[in-house]
Amino acid sequence: MSAPPLFRLVDERRVSVVRDGAAVGRVLAADPVGSCMVAARVADHGIDPNAIGGELWTRRRAEESLCYAGANLIPLRGTTSDLHAFADKAMSSARRCSSLVGRADLVLPLWQRLETGWGPARDVRENQPLLALSSAPLCPIDPAVRRVRVDELDAYLVAAIDMFIGEVGIDPRVGDGGRGYRRRVAGLIAAGRAWARFEHGEVVFKAEVGSQSPLAGQIQGVWVHPERRGHGLGEAGTATLSAAVVASGRIASLYVNSFNTVARAAYAAVGFSQVGTFATVLLD
């Protein structure tokens, strides 16, 4: 009589790297606005960790649980148990990410677990309305807002640094003198994804399409010169950029802090509506 077959017990907490690109694509397409940051990377580089700058993690299969782990942790799908497993995997890694960002119902349980090992965050933004626009803006655009030219990097960088300090709370030049941030901004300009209004050689409005997937363009870094605030430049400038994203066949999206009532009113005037809630945990 032959021996009964042996079945290896699978550790339900084990996290593996996703190899099924088609499954990842289905997850990203199901939430084009919420997954834009990851979808943009996958569209440009595929899912190979060496190309994408991080790993896509899952327990079981991507349709059930999925998390991007790179410079940032971006959970895309999963139960609380899945998120805790992702957190344990992250804590076992040698390198800590700089932030967590994504849908609040995924980010916050993930952070709750991570905080026990990593300690307190520099800032936790629990309520960031996720907004989307898939049609022409409701308000007039600003015809003076245009794509930034490569030779305008230095002038644009002044505004970008001021925006970064005000939004993130740290100076992006700390550590390497700003070389890394300059390269990142230069890359956005070269890609045609940095927009601004210049007056006498100075930026008075700026914004970028920070992530651009085949289905969505996520607007970031919206900034108006302090002396020009309250005059509608932010509303009209955002409308210009949003119109360009929509004209490209994509959904325009962005997320904003819930307490920023001025920005929220401007985005509502442009025509954005809330489609979810993001949360961001800033670590470094």
C-alpha cells in the first residue's frame, strides 16, 4: 500500500514578489486614480524589481493583496491581515521607506503595525480627499500657464523649493545640496510635465503632473507666489493643467489635505469631485 501524499503547509503570512504582470495590470486598471503612482511605474518599466525601483508584494495572488515597496510604501489591495504581513516584511528589510501613501483604509492599518517597529512618524496626514476630473474644467483656464522650458529650470526651481518646504516641512536641498531634487525637477521639465506662469522671469504659479499612467495623470506641487495669492491664479492654473491631462485621454487627479479649505474650494471650482480618501505618513 502506498503512503498517503504529503502536503506542504504554506505559511499564510509569507509575502512574495509578484511575477504575474497581467494580474497586476488588472488591479491597477480597476482603480486608475488611486493606483496612478504605481501604474505609471509599471507602464514605463514593467514589474521587474530591477527596473521599477522596488518590489510588488503579495500574499497568495495580486488580485487579493498587493503593495508596492520602494522609496515609498503604497498599499493597493488587501485585508488587515495582509497589510500586517506587508508591514512585517517591510520591518525585516534593511532599508526603511521615506513615506507611506495611498488610500487611507489601507495606509492607516499598515502604519499602525509599522509604528510598533519604526517608531513615530514625522507627520501623519489621515484625511486627504482624492479628487478626479474626467471632463473639461468648469472654470476658465489661464492661457499664460504653459509647459516650462529646459532653460527655465533655475527660475522654476526657486518656486519648487518654496512649495516643497511649505508642503513637506523640510528643505529638499538638505543632505546633497539639492542635487537630487534638481535632477527630479529637471526630469519633469524635460518630460513636459512641469507647468508654470512666468511674470518678468519669475514663477507666480506652478504645478506638475507628478505621475502619469495610461489612464490618469496625478497633479502635484500646486503653488502660487505668496504675493499673488487670493487672485485666482491657482484655480485658473490648475484648470489649464487639468484640461491638458483630460485632452490627453486621461483622468486628471490630485489629493489635498482636508484642512486646506482654500485649495479645496479652488479645485471644486475647477470641477474636481472626491472619489476617495488618501492618507500620507511622512517618515524622513
